[in-house]
Amino acid sequence: LEALRLSTGARAIESSPTDLGVGPILIESRWDQGRPMRVHYRDSALTPHVSIADLLRDPSVAKSLAGKVVFVGVTALSLSSDRLFTPLSTERPLPGVEFHAQAFETMASGEFLYDAPLALPLLLSLLGTAAIAILFCLSPPRWTYPASAVVVALLHLTPSLAFRESIILPASAPVAAAWIAFLGAFSYRFFVVRRRLEVSEQTSDRYQRAFRFVAHRSEERRVGKECRSRWSP
């Protein structure tokens, strides 16, 4: 925050219960929650890297740092315990000084990450469940499963699409609701509807056999009557 104040030329850091103000930059961060802020990690935020050894060997390297905010710290993994894995970590955790640099870039650029409203995951869960239920009830059987799979896939992709708009959307509730709705509808169709269809087919088959039997007996009686009337004296 102090580096941000100096870089923006702000006279002071303004604090309120819900946010922090540094010059023209407003940071939403609640005091009663411990002043949290999501860091928007970016690969381009930490360039260039300059080591102290390079500066001692060639002081002209410092020209590349002119006009920039510089964070100085130890980056060797064996020399400090403030190492954590982040979305940028591949084979090694991120040093603490780089956390500060990433947090500064998030504030300086104004590209903050915001939590989605609490009602949004619930709304997506209801919409996904309703869509799958409608598909199983109204769509032709050959389209039911592909269309339901598309709904489930879209709910899996929704958090990623929301993140592109700087919104953090919990994925567990919509995805779980979609899978439960899909598996529930599939189970109902397989075990209940299919059983009813089998019972209906068996009843229809018995009816057809009885009808054929009755028709056959009636035909036998008719033929018998014709024979008797033809050969009677």
C-alpha cells in the first residue's frame, strides 16, 4: 500500500470500514474481515528480474529499473520460509517478495477479483436442474442425453467464463446440482419409466394374445356352423 501511495503521489491512504483509497484507486476490502484482497496473478507482472550480483557486476543494469516500482527481497528457496504455491507455480513455490509485487500490480492496474453474489450459484443450480428436468420430460429420447451433457458442460465452464470477467464464482454448487439432476433423471427414467413401459408392453401383449384367442375361437365356431349347416340332412 505504501509503495502504491508513493507511485500514485497520493498524500495518504484513506481507510473506511469497507474499502481503502489510494489516490484514484479504490480497493474494496472490509475492515471486519481483516482487509482481504484477492491477488490477480499474472506472468507479465514481475519483469524484469534483476539480481544483486548483476547490479554489482554492471551498475548500468539499474537503468532498466528507472521509473519503476522495485521490490527487493530474497528469492532463493532455501533462505526463507515464506514460500507458497500460487496459480503461477509450476515446479517451485513463489517467494514472498513476489507476492508483494503481484499484490501491487493488482492494485495499481485496478484489475481486482470480486466474489460473485451469493445468489448467483443458487440461481445457476436452479436453472441447470430445471433445464435437465425439462429435457428429460419434453425432448425426444435421442436428444435428451446429448442436450443434458451440454448443460452439465456449460455449468463446468461457467466459473472459467466468470473468471475472465474478474468474478470468482464457486463451482461446487452448480456442478453438483447439475450432476445430481442428471443422475436422478437418468435413474428415474431407467428404473421407473422403463419398468412401467415393460409392464405396459406385457399387458398389451396379454391383451393381444387374448384377443387373438377369442378371434380364433369365434372363427372356429363360425366355420363349425357353416360345416354343420352344409352337411345337415
